Amino acid sequence: MYIEIFNEREQRTLQIEFAGTSVKDLLTHLKLNPEAFLVVRNNEVITEEETLQDQDKIELLSVISGG
């Protein structure tokens, strides 16, 4: 399947071929720390357990903390 990913941190969009099924698989494939990103599909934050579909458009938003 193909997934389109917008990475807010890098300000770029990629279309990748992806053999996994879940958000967790995607983050592992991209070598990203799940605690450092919110994953958004259709303007909704989705969890690591969510199943991805062919042609999904995903946004990766950086988690920012401060004090």
C-alpha cells in the first residue's frame, strides 16, 4: 500500500510504499519515536493501534513540551 505522510518537523510530504498495517508499524518503519509525534488522519489524532489503509494521508506533528 502507499501512504502519504506530511512531516511537520521537516515541512515536507513523502509518499511511501508501506507493507505494515498499523500506525505503530509505520512509526517503526520510519524509525520515529512514538512519544515524539502525534499522528493525524482526517483532522483526528489516531493511536498506534489504528489500522492504516492504502492511500491514507497522514500528518506527523511534533510533540512539544516546555515549562
